[in-house]
Amino acid sequence: MSALTIENLDICYGESKVTHDINLSVAEGESFALVGESGSGKTTVLRAIAGIATSWTGSITAFGQARSPGIDRGFARQCQMVFQDPYGSLHPRKTVDATLSEPLAIHGIADNGERVDEVMQSVGLDRRFRFRFPHQLSGGQRQRVAIARALILRPKLLLLDEPTSALDVSVQAEILNLLKRLRREQGLTYLMVTHNLAVVSFLCDRLAVMRHGRIVEVASADQLKRGALEDPYSRELIQFSPSHPA
């Protein structure tokens, strides 16, 4: 079954068209990466799927449920996004408990705290962090909270926007291992944006290479590891990447 299908997606910011005729399909349980240089439209695709970028044409379907532009609560139960910056994505005046409880309240889900405890445990956060504020947490702990917030509604699809790029190298490995474990244990599907090709090799099954708002190639992670991408731009991307997996 296809977890996510995107067809003929054109996204605009004002008068500027950012993406052109994006077509891709992500299988249920798959981890799929969008790679390319800055400004290629990768994050814009995630924002359109999440309902943040609202000026688009084409179709976006997750688990057979088509979405329209804008915020869609029903779609949000299926699909959540983890943002790049764990420092900016959490409200500085809300405790971890308030941050994790808010989505439940918005969606009318009664909870006596058990689901918050459960999701904190799943991301490796001790209960003692529950009533702390973001400034009392490390960068890695904040990103664990952000992942927990994305998981609290029990979605099937996570959109990951450079989820480790703002973290120290030692913490990056912890978060990547966490994401790998969560995918396995909860049967999650990932669509990830990253500049780091080593991350793609470690966490993803397939990738799409984007340039100037277009997909120029779709390939397997195995092709990436072997340096066997076909498009000249894709090969150039591998050659000049500081995280060349070869």
C-alpha cells in the first residue's frame, strides 16, 4: 500500500513557483529521502504536505486520504512533522507536559496522562523531564520532545525536516538511532529532507534528488552507497558532499 502519493505538485510562494510537477510515491513502512542543494524545494514539499504551504496545485494523498491546501485535522491524525530546529520549534513558556498534551486537547482526545508518559518513554525521556521548560533541556532532549509531540496523535507518517542538522555530532547519532528504532517498533513511514547523504544511507530505503524545484532522479539507498546514481547532477552531489558515504 502507498503511504504517500504526490502527483503533479506545483507549489508557489506569491508569484514564484517553487516546485514543478513533483511526482513521487512512498510505500507504507518505507523511509524515503528528499536530497538536493539549498533552495531546491525539498522543505517546501514537506510544508505543503503538512498544510503549512497552502498555495499549490496537484494532489497529495496519504493512506488513501486526499488532502486539500491548509490545515486538515483529519489529515493531521495520519501525518505529523518534526522540524529542523529543536530550539525554535518548542514554545519557551510551555512545559514538556503542556507541549505534549496540547495536540490531544486540540483533537478532543481524553487523556489522564498515560499517553504522555507512554510517548515520553518511547523517545527515551525520563518522567522527571515532564514538567521542565525547553531552556532546561539539552538540544537532543528538545528534539526528543519534538519527536514525541509528533507521535502523540499516533500518526502513521512522519515528515522529518533535517531532524539532526542543528544538533551536536554526538547527539545526531542518538537521534538517528531513535528514529530507526521508532520506525521499526511502530511501523512508521518517513519522508525526510536532509543534506547529509550518510544519513540517507543509514536511515532510508530510497531517495529523490531535487534540483531547481524538480525531481531529477529517484534511486535506492543501495545505489547511493555504490555511487551508482545516473543523473549528472546526482553524481555531482555525491562527489562534493562532505558526507560522501563511499
